[in-house]
Amino acid sequence: MTPQNTRLGVLLMVITTFIFALQDGISRHLAGEYNTLMVVTVRYWFFALFVITVASRKAGGLRQAAATSQPVLQITRGLILTVEICIAIYGFTLLGLVESHAIFACYPLLVAALSGPVLGETVGWRRWVAIAIGFVGVIIILRPGMGVFSPYALIPFISALLFAVYGLLNRYAARRDSAATSFFWTGVVGAVVLTPVGLATWEPMTGPDWGWMTTLCITGALGHFTLIKAYEQAEASAVQPFAYLQLVFASAVGVFVFGEVIELPVAVGAGIIVLAGLFTLWRERQNA
């Protein structure tokens, strides 16, 4: 068992969020130039190659990594994450990184809200209050009835909902499967499902954009590697709050690279969502 090193785990989580923010910026650029499904397909090809390579180097090899008594659940997990990534990246092209990530930040609140009916976990009144306050933040960002509401703003919310369901299914799968097995199925299922769709939507890419695509694939694998290492070094409850830094890093990429503007309602709403999310994580840790 890997000795616990909380400080290193936190550092790795910060590095992970920075890598994922860069990945989102590259995804926004490529999806703005080419079909989103094609971009995600190439990304999943590399991801699948990565998980297969990792699995083959471990004891038991591919056979051990693929062994599961709940294949339907594992396939469902993989499908949900695949759809979520496609929706999220498409949302980047319509809303930009700042607003997309501000709304997506509510996914821990959705996890807390759904953990009761899906996993049978107890959610106390304090967390329900925090969840309600967090969704006030979402409403502030969406601003319905203020004349500036865009239905596109629902896209990152749908993405957050799918990611929350994916997270809950991860917990459910972990009751009988190892993290390595779930990781293997995640990469392979996405690649298998997307390959025919990606080939059908294929568009010729320029040389520089192939360079960006290569960088996207490498950062994707690197981000998952540092994420795994972060959870190996420290408890999830210690490092998870730092995952919110992806909102900060992605917003910085949106502002300085794509010229996006952080509007006051978005900043206020995102702040409320993050504070509510941090409280739910803290309560979960206290209850644990």
C-alpha cells in the first residue's frame, strides 16, 4: 500500500486541474474548427491505448483488468462519460470556457443530491441546504427572465448532471470492481462506441492542428496519470476540494487565450456554487 502523503497528493491534484484546463482550451480550439465527435474520437483512441498499455504492465495483464462481474454497469459508465465529454466540449464552442466551467462546477452538488436515491446514502439537512444554495448560484449565472438567458447555458448543466451520474456509478462499481478495472472499461468502451461515429464525421486536419491534437491526447493521458497518483498519495476527501481550481485555470485560459469576459453574475454565481460544494465535501468527510 502506498504511504499517505497529503501534501504531495494536493500538489498532484493542482497539477491535474491545470493540465485538464489546458486540455479544455485545446478542445475548444479544435472543436471550433472541426466536428466535435471527430475530435473526441481521436482523443479516445489515445486514451484507450493508454489504459490498455497501463493494464498490460500490471499483474494479470489485460485479462485481469477486463475481468468484471458487472459488464452492463461498466459499459453504461463508459457510455455516459463519452456522451458527457462530447456535450461538454460542444458547450465550450457555444459558451466559452468561463461560463461553461462556472455552471459545470455544480456537479459535486448534484452528486450529493443524487447519492440518496441512487446509492441509498443519507444526506442530512445541512447538505440539502448547501445544495439549495448552490443551485441559487446556478440560477444567478443562468439569469432566467432577465432578457439575457441563452438555452445554450443548459448544455454545461446537462454535462454536469451526466458527470454526477457517472461519479455515482463509479462508487457503485467500486463495490465489486477495482479502480484499474473501471479505468480500463472507461477508455475501451468510449473508443469502441466513438470509432464509427468519428470516422463518419472525419474532416482533414491541418498540420498545426495535428500538433494540437497530439498535445490534447498527451495531456489527457498525463492528466489521468497525475489524478491516479493524487488519489494514491492522499485520501479523496483531502484532495477533492482542490479540483475546483480547474474552474480558475480554465477561466484564465478563456480570458487570456480566447478573449472571454468574466461577467459579474457569472463570478458571483460561481463563487456561491464553489462555497456550497466545499461545504458538502466537508460534511461528507465529517460524516465519514
